[in-house]
Amino acid sequence: MNAATNPNPQRALIYCRVSTKEQAEEGSSLATQERACRDYAGTHGFEVAAVFVEHGESAKTADRTELQKLLLRCADKAGGVAAVIVHKLDRLSRNTDDYSQIRLLLRRHGVEIRSASEHFEDTPAGRFLENIIANVAQFDNDVRAERCAGGMREAVRDGRYVWLAPIGYVNVRVAGKATIAPSEMAPLVRRAFELVARGTCGPVEVWRLTKEEGLRHRGGKPVCRAYFHELLRNALYTGWIEKFGERHRGRFEPIVSEPLFGQVQRVLENQGRRTGPYKADNPDFPLRRFVFHPSGRKLTGSWSTGRSGKYPYYHFSGAGGSYRRDALDESFRDYMNTFRLQPEHIDKLRRLVERKAAAQTDGRQAEKRLRSRLHELEQRQTALVQKNLSGVISDAVLQRHMAAIDGEIAQAQALLAAEPADDALSDRAIGRCERYLREPGSIWAEAGLSSKQRLQWFQFPSGVVLDGEKFGTGDLSFVFRAKEALSSPLSALVDYGVVFWNPFIESCQELAGILSDRESGEHGADNVLEFRLADGAARQRDGDMPARHKKTAA
């Protein structure tokens, strides 16, 4: 019996929902759901009293505007609602706990749940089937969430940030994959960091100033004070992604440098305290805050006064034990040298670099040919348009030829995009790297404070642990980790080289830059500002020691 032939039809409410804004804008899913629910109501003798439509809301939670309105309507005894009709149970909820609560609440008001596409009755077998359907929705939701989390974790390890971009960045797709890139707000974000780092005005004043200069959210809304403080603490602006308890270098352009970011963190930590010219990175103690005790405490240093003068010592505050500075520096130099590459390793690296350079030369020639081909195709298109305008060829002929040329252009552009980037090392840079790889500890010992710090953090990215007798580390620069592969026969290295080439070349380029700065004196130890920036960078790196530091590797 339908509502038309039933003199006293029961009243029902229809609930429709889509989970994405795109579906809501298209409206097709909502229209399909409502039509199916109305057909069901007519067939089963229900009069539709109202339709509640949820636009772009997830069913992971019951805190939805239209759902709450529907529940209030059902609680109104004067409304006489007998049933809530949905297209599928997962439209109502994809969480079994929420679904049970909604069902219990509706039953208290004498309202039953009806599904237009799933059949179950108010019997033991029907309620069992209803529970199975609700559990399937929960299971499907959990599987999707797990796959999504797995995909995001892989994206992070690939150096891509796949969440909503913060101010200064914009969400983009590179080679079909989601990531971020600097936006028009990036210069203002950088300026905010620079102003805070100078210390001439506080973060609140900088927030007001940059807000007046146009620092805005994507929708044009001014940045609030709390968000601005979070912005200054966000390491993403240095190019590092910190998610899932992991930290990975992003493959997008950083907006601020790590030393600048570190200085800002120092300023924020010292708000309300005087920050004079104190040099936290004292040139007398290069290993301060770089070496860790197994308990997690950081190494510090000080001068002890004796009868014959002053003596420099390293020590762990609260962990006991002290070490003569010269002796510990010498031990650290020797420890660095234990990772040196032998002459045969250097020779293999040189040959690998030469082979890669030759391959890149071939790649540049192929790129030149592709660009020439693209230019030729574009000229052909221009000529065809001119012929069409002159009446030599018809529109149909023009379209046919243009479509064919467009296909060739797309193919050429795809091949061009597949060409590897030119990341070859110069002979001079290779020479610098070779000298360091042969005697890392010796070059470190001869360097100034800033270069020492950059070299030690380069070789041991997570610092080192001192257990009282020997140093250990759980993390090593890639150029030294490649030593194992270089110890294999050259025939095996040919295949392995493809695997480690990209991280190896990036490490070599970073090392060459540090050594170049050391030679040119750009990072000398006499600049007080350099100390302050380096101190901030060190604080950023060693804020909370990762768990891996607590396990000493010989």
C-alpha cells in the first residue's frame, strides 16, 4: 500500500548525505538518494514530512548540522515521525558506535530506520543483518583511512607535503603528484622570520607589521596572533616535513634557511629574558650540544680554574664525568677518521662520477634535439594557421593537422620531462670532496667553529653519543654509507650506482658547499651574529633528542 491509497499514512523524514564538496556541487548523488527514498516512502505507505540534506559532510562523526536537526525533529512528539529513510545505512553513519547511539535515540522516540536499498526487518535476523551492514560501512571506512595514511606516509618519505599548505605555500601537483610550492605570500613569511631574528622588535610587533603589509590566509582573512606564533615554530618553512614521528627533507623550495629558523626559535625561547652577545656556540667548545649522553643529556663545556691557570673541560650536566677538551676533540677527530674512504673507494667514486657525467652529456644532447623538435612543430602550427587565414586550407583540414601536431608536441614534452636533471659535480667540487673523504677528522680539526659545526652535523646528521669511553651514532651521511657498496666489485657497483646516485650527489654537493665556504672564509668564527644564528640552528636540531640517540652504535 502506498501513501496515495493509505488514508492515514505514517510520517517519515528523508536524510541524504554526500561526503565531498565535489559531489555536493554536482548534486547528482543527492538527487539520486532523494528520489530512491521518495520511491521507497511511496511504496511502503509513508508520507514524506521533510527532507534533510547534508552537503559535503563526513559520516565519521555524528556532529553534523542536518543530522542534529533531524534528531530534534524526531524528538518532537507533535511531529508524529515514524521512520527515517536513508538510501543506505552508511549515509547515516560510517561509525558503528555512532550508528548504535543514533539508532537507540530514534527507538526511544518510536522512530525506526529504513533503508531504500538494503532490506532488513525488525526481527532477530533483521537486526543481525542491520548490524552487519553497519559494520561493513565501518570496515570500509577503516580500510580507506588506512590506505590514505599509508599513501600520506609514502608521500612524506618521497619529500612531498600532501596536507593543506600553510601560509607562504600553495598546493600544487608536480608530475601528477600532490605537493606544495612557495606562493606570493612567501616573501612576507620570510620577512617575518627575518624581523623576529633581528630582535629589534618582539613577535607581536612583527605580527602587526606583517599583517598591515598584507600577510593573509588563502581566502584573504588576516592572520591571527596564535596562528602567527605557530607559523614561526613550523619547521616546514625550512624544507623539513615532520609527520608520523618521522622527519624527511622535502622536495620543495624552503622559504627560510635553517640558521635563520634556529635564531627565531632562540628569540622565542628567550622572550622576556635578556639575550646579550653570549655565544652559546663557543669556539672553545665545538662539540657542545652535538654530543649526547646515553641518557639524552647534551654535552656542555666550561673553563676550570686551577693553581696554574684555566683549563677547558667538557661535561654532561647532571650525568657526572668530565673530559679534557683537547683529549675529547682529538678522540672525536679520530672517530671521524674511522669512516674515511680508502684510495680504491675514491677511485671507484671518480669513475662513477665520470660515467654519470658522460650519460648526462648524452642526456643534454637528447634534450637539445627535443627542444629543436618542439620549435619545429610550433612553427608548423603557425604556418598552418596562416594558410587557413589565407584560404589555402579549410577549417576541417586545419583541425586535422593541428590535432596530429598537438599529439607530437605532447609526446615530445613527455620525453623532455622524463630527461634527468643536470646534477653533475664540477671537477673542483669533486676535488674538495675527495680531500675530505680521505681525512674527514683532520679537515674538521683545522676548520673554524662554524665550519666545524657544519662538517660534524653533515657527517653525523643526528649527532653522536658518548657512553664515557667511545663515540657512537645511529645516523651517517650518505657519502660515507656508500662505502659498503664501494667495497664490492666494480661490476656490482655499476648497477648499484643507479640506486644511490641521487642521494650521493646531493650529499657531495652539500659537502662541497661547506668546504667552499670554509675556504672563502664566508663562515668565519669572528661574527657574533653567526654565533647567534648557529645557536638557533643547533637548538632546532637537538631540541628533543630522538629515541635513536639513546642506543649507542659502535
